Amino acid sequence: MQLEINVVDAFTDTIFKGNSAAVIITDSWLADELMQSIAFENNLSETAFIVADDKDIYHIRWFSPLTEIAFCGHATLASAFVLFNKNPNLAFIKFSAKAVGILTVVQTDDGKIQMDFPNAKPEKVDNIPDSLLAGLSIAPAEVYKNTQAYFVIYNTEADVLTVARDNEQLKQLAPLDVVVTCQAKSAEYKEYDFISRYFWPANGGDEDPVTGSAHTGLAPLWAEHLGKNELIAYQASTRSGVLDCVVAGDRVLISGNAVQYMTGFITVEE
């Protein structure tokens, strides 16, 4: 069986930047074991699998090289990019995923892809886990948590950029991952409101290049801290990425660019 595969760099307009995702569209679901094997072989942060129904809903599932992921923002953006390119007359796309329900995606006037996600604002943690403290070389100023990750607040960009981690300690926090973040204050980052990095040794690997799902928590967190609902975020990984965020009540709108890297075919046994 041959399957078309598209690899897209998400949250960037520059190839080899942002976060890469593979997108595979099929008429019906492949076996879970096969989807996981394909994601492992691709060795990207996520591989998205899409099956359309007769009501024009695109059902989507996301797999990291290690496991199925409940919710992935950058692979949703990559999937929308592929679908819009295949169907230029589409005004919008509706994705359906078990963990987050129906997600509406549109193209904005400036050419970005905007995704409508549930607000996942984290709550402050008073009793910080020992594994989190031992897993980061710099002590947090504050810690928050939602159902996806611990959110570690630092006071300076230098802390976010230079913090070292002990992945074996951070794995003890599973199934939660770790976000480190701070307000953008220096001249180097003056066009952004906040910066972040994302560590996920328990669920995907070492450091995720750009994490759309994390910004459903980061955006409302910083919206409250900064007193504004429209924010521009920078994820400071080696590849880096930019996300436009709007906090709108119980929803968070996240927009970004995407660029095609590869289109090809893979051959697998049915």
C-alpha cells in the first residue's frame, strides 16, 4: 500500500525552521500499531493522520515517535496547510479530535492559518514536585500546571535560554511535560510578549521545536500577567517559531505560517 506523505514546517515562513510535522490523509484509519510505526520511522515531533467523513469533518490523530498525543497544535497547522493547498476553495476546515472536540481553522487575510482551540489556562502550583526542581538547573520563580504540562516562570530571558535539564528527573513527571517561559523584555525580543521552551522527555523526546498546544496555556497565563489579550509569542528552540495568540474567553486563537518541505510516498504493508 502506498500512502502520500507531506512534511511541513509549521509556525515559520522559512524552511528548516519552526516545527516539522508529517501529514498523511487516508480513507479510513490505519491500525494503531501501523500509525505508531510510521511516526517512529518519521522521527518528527508529530505525524498527523486524517480521515474525512461524509459531513466534511476531518478527524485527526497525532502520534509522536513514542506515543499517541492527545492534542498537537503544530501538526494541526501543518494538516490545515496541506488541506487548504489541496482544496483552494475551502473557506474553513473543521477538525475533530477526541481530547479537544471540534477545532475550526481558517486562513487569515495576511496568509496565516488561524486555529481555534480550547483555553487551557494553567493553575498555580504551591507544592512543586521534587522531580521538577531536580530536573531544572535554575529554580523557578513560580510554577503553574494544566492537564498537559508544568509551566515554569522565570524572571529573565537568560534563564529560559540557558536552563539545563535532567531528562531522567523530568520523566518522573509523566504524563506531564515542562514549559519554561518568561516575559520578553530585552531589545533582542522586543517584538514579542513572551518567550518559551518546551521539554517532553516522557512523551516525545528531548526538546520540542515549537509547541502550539502549549500556547493554549501560555497565552491565557501571560494575558493575565500582562493585562492584554493579543500576544505574540516566540519559542526559543534551535529551530524557533512565532505564534500569534488571541485569548477570547474560553477559546484561544493561535495563528502561524507554514512552508512545505516535502511531498512523497511511503510503502507499507496493509
